[in-house]
Amino acid sequence: MNPFRYITPYFFSGLMDDPILLIRINPLKESLLFDCGNINHIAKRIFKSISTVFITHAHMDHFIGIDTLIRNILVSPKTIKIFGPPEIAQKIEAKLLGYHWNLVEDYYCNLEIYEVSESSCKVFMLRGSQEFKSIEKKTLAIKNNIIYENQFLTVKAVLCDHKIPVLAFNVTEKPHFEIDRQKLESLNIETGSWLNELKQWFYHKDNIDFTLSQKVPDPITSVALYEQIKKDSSGVSLTYITDIGFNDNNLEQMKKLSKRVNILICECSFLNQDKYKARNSFHLCTSDVNHLIGELKPNIVIPIHLSRTYKKISYQLYDEITPSDEYEVIRLPLRKTLLPLNFESGRLL
């Protein structure tokens, strides 16, 4: 079921729990955490793998676990990046000011916090050795909504409306190095050790472009050659949406994340019979989710964050999500289980 090559998503919540998404970057042995509500059930070894955290907003069911996260990484001599909406640095600092830090050590972890707005990020540093007091470092420009990237993926974010600013996220895996053998043959190029050179260039594009001579019929640069012989493919993507109102502005923001997604993890707090509750609270109902599915055309849909008032009739949620041969709807248990939804297998393991 997992359509990705380098990453594996895990969902650590039941249908009615605080939503917790973790994305494992397998080659780096690191993880990205999306939202930080109740995370007491997550194993310590998983906390140690987390390098970056993405917070949609600071309501308790998405934010209360920050204390638990920091407690589990406190004595790790590393810097954790945290991305969130405006004022998130102030809120994290306020949480941590509630503790005494008279026994801090120089090696305690640091928090590098990015407050995401429409066109820029304000960056703050909270050092464990300095009692996590916030220091503003710099402001970074945001291009094409990309707030984070490494050699394997990019993370985009847009601000949406939940009566407060809320971030929605898209994770897109970068295309991997793959050669189309038929294109090689059509250009009368033989395989050889030069392919390894080209592969090294692909994964280290900060290196200077080089010319492939005496290896191909005519001297050609690595950039030009790869464009001619690469296999056509686009990056696989996952979009994570929770706690937004159904309005034109939010819909336009969703479209900025990705024209089409492979996996859509989306809140569905209300059944259609209670659409007025969704409108009043700036949440989504089942008909809203159906509309988003039509716009984003995912292959896999995972509805999350259903209101607990539907405990006895939660099955109606899946009756109201429009069935189709074009996508699969994953059903979550009502409450979290000992092990998360594993996208490698598509089931709880």
C-alpha cells in the first residue's frame, strides 16, 4: 500500500483521538511529526528519531503533547526544528517558563522554531542550556509554499482559517534517479560506469555540473543528458488537513499545496446532518470532505478527528464518504491501538 520509495507514514491515532501523523525518512533514520496532541502512547525510541515537528495550531488536542515531546528529548544534545503558525514560539516559550530550570546542563536540547506566515518564516532559538528563553534569529523568505526540504522530500504549508490561523501541510517525495532504458537505446548510448557518476551528480546537485566525454557518443553535460534519458515520473505526495472551515479561501489554499495527492489525511469532524455545527465551529463535515476528494483526486483517503458525540454511530461516517473505484477509504479504529496504522501494509500491525 505504501506508494513512497524513501518514506513510510504512520498514523498513531484512532478515528476520535487527537490526530498524530509520523513520517519516517528511512535512509536518514529520522522522523517528522505532524501535530502534537496526546502522545503518551508513543514509544521513547520513536521520540528519539524525531528531527522536525509540524504544528497545525495551538488548540490543546494538537499541542498539549509538546511538554511530553521535550521531556523525552531533553537530554539529547541536538536541535529540534518546530514549524507552526504565527505566535507558536511565544506559546512554546510560555509553556516551558512554567518549569524550574535550575539544574540545566549545557548539553540539553535546543528548539529552533519557525513561525510560518504567507510569505516568510520568523525563526526563533530556544536553548535548553539557557532555560529555553526565546531569541529571535532571522526571517526567511518562503518560495512556492516550501517550508522544509531535504534530499528526499519537500514539505509545503499554507495558512487556513479556523477562526485562528491554521497550517495545512503537503509532503512530496522527490523523484528518484531512474533511467529509461528505451531512451538510452534510442540515443545509441551504452550503459557503463558513467551511470554511477551521473547518479552521484543527481543526489548531490550542489556539485558542479560535469561533462560526460568519451563515455557517450558526443560530449554532453550531466544536466542535459539526464533530461534526455530519465524515466518520466512525478513525486508521490501526502496532504494533511485538520481543523479548517469550509470556505472559498480555504479551498484555494488547499489547491496551492498540490494539484493532486496520493494520500489525503483529512479531518471529518461532523456528519452531514450536523453541517451547521461544522460551519459554526469552522470544521469539515462529510459533504465537505467529498468536495475536497473531488478537487484533490487522492488514491487513498483517511478521514480523521471525528467528534466524540458520534461514538455510537461512527459507522455513518464511512456511509457518507462517497464510494469510488478511483480511491480507497481507510477505516480507523475508534481509539488508538498499541501499534499505529502502518502504510507499508495498509493495516494495523
